[in-house]
Amino acid sequence: KVTFEGHKVLRIVPKDEVQLSLIKDLEEMMEFELDFWRGLTTVSNPVDVRVPSHVLNSVKDYLETQNIEYSTMIEDLQILLDMEQKVMAGARVP
Amino acid sequence: QPQNTDSFDFANYHTLEEIYSFQDLLVAENPNFVSKIVIGQSYEGRPLNVLKFSTGGTNRPAIWIDTGIHSREWVTQASGLWFAKKIVTDYGTDPTLTAILSQLDIFLEIATNPDGYAFTHSSNRMWRKTRKPNPGSSCVGVDPNRNWDAGFGEPGASSSPCSETYRGPSANSESEVKSIVDFVKSHANIKAFISIHSYSQMLMYPYGYKTTPTNDAAELHKVAQKAVSDLTSLYGTKYTYGSIIDTIYQASGGSIDWTYNQGIKYSYTFELRDTGQYGFLLPATQIIPTAQETWLALMTIMDHTLKNPY
């Protein structure tokens, strides 16, 4: 089973067209193995992206170097997944 | 396993087997109203089940609703289950739904991408695509919402099998898509087609693959406005609405662009609720509120379809 320990979901809000374009570049960097949960639309609309733990620092460096603001939407994806499983299993107990 | 659909737990997420069992129970409980049609098989051989809600007649004009074409969007399949039960409980008591069903049939496909959904339970909760291997690539699956014959291959989808938006080798290459295409064409009397996704709180109409507005854009916009207003009235959930390309981004090969081009005027797609905290992992406690608010918007679209025959 694929697990997601340490994967974070970042919420990035592009503040202008330049940042929009820089985030688009990020989207196209296949080596980061990013998973865009909520894709790029327009300025001010949030972009949510799952970032694997092994590229987290590189992605953060990229965003910070470009002055792109972001916040952490999900701190550790696996913790939420484990909770989801627990709730589902609990619901099956008569 | 619940013995009847009244004891089914709509406030939790369910496996594919539980969804299939629910469908069979609902049909068994309502033999003169609900039937199950198998419109095809998924790549891995699972049945593509569609529930038909009909009060009679032959090939009546119909409304299509699908959920779960992107398998990881679990709140959509869960909402589909709730909608199915809602149709059964409200028919005969809710005058608007009763009027709709007196003239129109409703088709509901709850698990539109069953292989993907099973895979989200067994192996990778974050899986979005189908599960068909791609020759020459180690990456599996096609984005079934980039595989329709509407602007297929144009910008707004990927040609890379490893991308989450991989369009596939050709339009309708995925049996999950082709089965709906064949069904819609053979039925030939579908008047509204509503495809449900999550998450970013949007209600959209064609087009996604081009900027040209549809001939019906003004009417579609007005209906979307009313639908969103009704949705928001329940819990205050804020939605945006408009054409796909204006509201979200360019997306080619999408379902409702194809259905609109087939002459199905009331073609809409939803992106359901997002709390800004959970994404695809919306807590189960939010399933029912999400389904309830979405139902209000669905009713608006279905009622408009009833009152504006074409």
C-alpha cells in the first residue's frame, strides 16, 4: 500500500501574473513528483499541491527564492489517511 | 452489511463492494421505480452500473448524473449514494421532484471509475485515473475527464502517461468513457448531463477546450447562478460559476463539452465542497451536508430542464 509519510499539502496563492507563471513552471518540473490537488487558475486563487517529503526542501526553496507565499494546508498526509481509515473501520463495528 | 437502505450509513465512506450492494438493495426495495443497468465493464472487468429512476414510459427524456469519475474524490461517490436514497424517499412527497419524475427519467452512475475507486481503497488513496496500463510506459491510467471526443489532444490535457491529466492514446480509449458515450448515443433523449467532481466549489458549463461561448451561454449562466444561490442558502458554502475555461482553466477532452456538442444543452459539472483544510480527505462528517447542499443545486438544474423542454 502506498503511504504518504511526511507528505505535505501546500496552499500557494499567486499574487500576480509573474508568480502564476512561476508556479506553472513548478507544475512542469516532473522531477519534483508534485501532485496538484487544485490546479492553477488565476491570480489570487489558491493552488493546492501535495509535496513528497524528499523534495519538500527543494520546493520550499523554489517558492521562497521567488517570493511566492505559501502555507501548509496538510502537515502530514499520512496522519489524515490513518484517521480516515480509523473512522471507516470504526463505522463497521456493530 | 446493512439489510436495507434505511440502515445504510450515508455519513461514512464505503468500499466499492458496499456501493454495489447498496445499489442492489435499492433496486430490490423499489422494483417498480429503480432498476440497474450495466452499461459496460471497466478495464479490470468491473461492472459499470447505472441506476435508472423511472416512473414509466418508454425512452423518456432523461437527466444523467455521474459521480466518481476521478476516483480519489470520495465525497462525490458518497454524495451519489445519498442522492440515490434521496430520490427514492422524496418521490411522491416532494412536489418538484415528483413533477420531474412524472416526465423525465434520472440515470445515476455512482462509481464511474470503479477500478480507480477500488485502487484508492486497496493501494493508493490518492489515485485519480483509470487503471489501464499504457504500452511503453511504467505509468498506469488515463484521466477519464480528458478522454472525451471534444477538443481531444488540444491544450488542456497532457500527452504524457505519467501525468495526472494524461488524455490517453485516443478519444474514448477508456471503456469507462466509451460506455457512457455509447449509452448517451443509443438513448438519444438525454436532456441534462451533470458530472460531479470535488473539490474547489464551482459549478461550470461548457466549454473547457475553447474560449468561444456556447450558443446557450446566457441561459446556462442564469441557471448556474440560481443553482449556486440555492446551494449556498443551506450552509453558506460559497461557489463560483461560469464556463470551464473562464472559471478554472483550459481543459480539453472533458465530458460535458462532448455532451453539449451532442446536443445536450443542460450540461454542467460540479466541484464539490472544500473546507480549505482537507482537500480530497474531506472528513466523513461533511458527506451529508455536502450532499444536501449539492442536491438543492441539482434540483434547480433538473427543474429547469423539466420546465424548458427542447
